[in-house]
Amino acid sequence: MSGAHARGRTRTKVNVPRMGTPKAESAVRPSGNGGNGAAGGAKLDLANEITASLVVFLVALPLCIGVAVASGVPAELGIISGVIGGLVVGAVRGSTLQVSGPAAGLAALVAETVTELGVAMLGVIVLFSGILQIVLGVVRLGRLFQAISLAVVQGMLAGIGLPLMFSQAYPMADSKAPGTPIENMAGIPGLFADILTSPQAMIATLLGVATIVLSFLWKKVPGPAKKVPAALVAVGIGIAVAALPGVDVKTLQVGNLVASVQVPGAEQFAGLADTAVITAILTFTVIASAESLFTAAAVDRMHSGPRTRYNTELIAQGAGNTVAGILGALPITAVVARSSANVQSGAKTRISRTLHGLWLLAFALLLPQVLALIPIAVLAGVLVHSGWKLFAPDEFPKMWRQDRGEFVVMTTTTLVIVATALLEGVLIGLAAGIVLAALRMSQTVIRQHVEDDTAKVVMAGNATFLRLPQVIEALEGAAASGKPRIRLDLTGVTHLDHACRNQVEEFTAQQRGLGLRVELLMPGPAKTETPVVATPAPAPPAASAPGPDAQWFYLDTRPLSDSHADHAESYFPVTSR
């Protein structure tokens, strides 16, 4: 009785959230408003939406500027992309609570593109990436990105986060990064030596470190103070320290927002003939789309409101990037930091994410002088923290415990991205994931044994070209047994691809040509050229063997210990040569 009661209590604990989920979803799923109303059909709380939008604005402001600086473009372009992410993407119905803007995950890719092709070409690349995203959404390929292996996604994020941390370690010390991720990593010892010999670099570094510590610990602060974004607190501290006498750290250089707009011209559009530009467009499209839709799946798990419409959200992201490209701004993706701040602030509708873009625009137009007071080291510290969250080192041992094959895929993706580039790493990661899936699907069980005058080979599972060496080895083993009869039982094979089928049939023909009796039992129902007679076929006369073209049914009444029971008492057509 006690065991039964214990099991009953366990089932109750497990099933409570599962039973509650449909009710929660039905309560928040609006009727007839396309996901635009407040959750649960409750009365819209405009004051709450405005409050949430201000919180998102405070989180987005330092991130927009920091991503722009890390991307090697003017800070104003980051703000413009943030405004577009709010006013354009935020107004479309794809997702209710997801917030978009310039993403730290694309900073390294943008910086590399700007270095190679120039800032002027960035607009064309982002513009056509947006157009491609719209096309993908229109043809309803949005959910296709959900089919990508989670190990590849986590490896991609880690491969983005690790180089981001090392690249931002340099501006955190008011220094310039050497270049590639490998060069940045190799230059860290020299950076430490420079910090120790320069008092101003030491102050800047301490500001960056303080920003990182605040980002990790601020949520643990008691009281209502923890609701203020950690990045904003760090910016305030940085401005105060930078204003002290004797402190000479680098601060943000901000120009006119309108003057920073660079609409692509005929010269930039002519660059579409360049293979490097086409490659950049495809890379931006794939990475930005994947990051946005992966973020959408993560944000949907944070709340019980309306779910993301993936195709519509992809169109929304495309519309935002199209506008950003026309204005020569940074590419836009959905961002986890801003989205989670929006959810945690109690937002229920698209109003909050749309308004945050309005606050960004108003701040940049009315108070640009405040931006010039922000130390670059603080923004770099914010991005180092973002890079750490993208890297997520805890995911590696977790993946190792769960699935070592997926761990290899995840680690491979990360290492290749760090060593080469984002696109190459993702493609190799996808290839590794496909190979892993193919190997696991090709689970073929092959058993061999000899009984009296017969060498028997029994196969089950999926026989594909990946298992062809084992199949050949088993067939050759049967041929080498020296027995006059070979029985190949493939009735337990659920999938037999062309390569394995061809090998088995060639082996059968070859051995029959050598005078051996080969009984071949193929998967699927038995097929004969003549109607099947209800009574068993008569046994051939003992004095003579069947002719070379005769067909007969082979009935083996002796049980095979390694064969399938459901095939042990059936007649099978066999051609004996």
C-alpha cells in the first residue's frame, strides 16, 4: 500500500504542470485578435505596457551602442537599428513579446564584413538579406529553421560568444583588438602586460570588470532596485567615474543621428556582382533568421501568452532588415536579453516592444550629449557578459552527460567557428549532425552461424551504405565457410538501400554461378511469378536436383536461435542455381 501511495504521489507531482498548461494557454490565447490583445482577454493595462517598454529601452540602449562599437561602425547606426527593431519589427504580428534590434551574435560577422567590404556595402547586404527573409517567410519556410539540430544551435551560439568575449577584452582596456579570434586569444597575455603598465588602462579595465560583476550579481540585490537593468546601473557608474578629476578613459563618440544614415547608391548596388557580397548576403540571411527563430522558441517558453507565428515573424524580421539596409544600418535579429526583460516586466502585447523603439529615437534625438559621456569600457563589459551567456559553458558538460554524439557535433561547430568563420562553422556543424543522424539510423544487426551444411546470415534493422563494410564482411564470411548452402535472411531489415541491395544480389548471383545453393529471403512479402497454391509445393525428387531455372519453396522447420520468430514458419520463393 505504501508503495502504491508513493507512486500515486509521484504521478501527481509530474502531471500537475502538464494538466495546467492547456488551461493557461487557453486563458491567454485571444479570440479573433490575432494575438494582439492582452493575455487571457483581460482589459489592456496601458500603464503596464509603457512601464515595460521603458525597462526594455533601458536594456536596449547600451546594447545597441555596444554592438555598434563592437561591429566597427558608428554608434548611431546601432541606435537606428534598435529604433527599426521596435517601430517596424515590433509592429508586425509575428511574435507578441519578442524584441528585436542589433544583436551581439552578429557583431563579429559585421565587423569582418565591414573590414573586407566597407561600411557603405553593409546597407546593400542587409537590404537583400531582408528581402530574402521576406521571401522565405512568404513561401512558409519559417519553421524549417526549427529542424536544425539543437547541438548545432548551441555550438553556433558558443562559437559566437567565445570570440566576442576575447574581442571585447581589448576595448574594455581602451585598447584595440588585433583582428581574428585566434589572434585576439593569443594577444591576451600582452594585453595584461599593457594594463599593468598604464594607470588609465587599469581604470578602464576596472570599470569593465565592475560592469561584468554587476551584470552577474545585480539580480540578487534585494528590494525594488533589482528591477533597474544592470547595464544601466553600470553606465551610470561609468559616467560618474569618467567625470572624476584625473580620469581619462575613452568615451563614446556620437554624431548626428540623421547625418549617419547612408542610403546605398548605384556604386554599392554594382557590388552585387561580387561573389564575396553574395556570400555575405546568404550568411546574414541564414544566421539572422536562425537566431531570430531560435530566440522566438526560447521566448515562447518564458510566457504562456500567444505563440510565435514563425513565418510571419520571419517576414517581420525581413521587413526590419530591409528598412535597416535602406538606411545603411546594422542587421536586426531578435535578442534574448531585451525579450526576457520585456517578459519579466509583465508586458502582454506588442505595444511595449514597439514603444521601446520610440524611446530610443527620442533619446538619440533629444539627448545625444548624454551618450558621449558613456565610457567604452563599460559597453565592452556589457558585451563580455553577453558573450559569456552566448558561450554558456555549462551546456558542454550537460550535453556530454546527455548525448556524447551531440556533444561532438556541438564542440565541432564551436571550434570551427572560432578557427574559421561563422558560416563555415555552421555548415560543418550541420554536416556533422547529418552524419551522426545517418549513423544512428543505420543500426544494422548482423548475425552469422553455421548449421550442418548451411552457412546462415541473418540481418535486421536499417541496412544503408554506411553499414556496407559490415554487410560485405558477413557475406564473405559465409562464402568462406565452405558449406554447399548459404541462407541469407533479410526479412528483418526495415530499410534496405540500393547499395546494400545491390551488394547482396551480386553476391547471390556470384555464389550461384560457382554452383552453391543460395537461399535469399528479402524483406517484404514473398513474390512469385505464378499464383501461390494453397498447399505446399511438393518436394523435389531425391534422385535429381532442381534445374537451374526452377523455383521452389524452402521450408526450414528447425528453429533458428538468432532469427525472427514471425518468419520461422513461412514459405519463401528461392531460385536455386
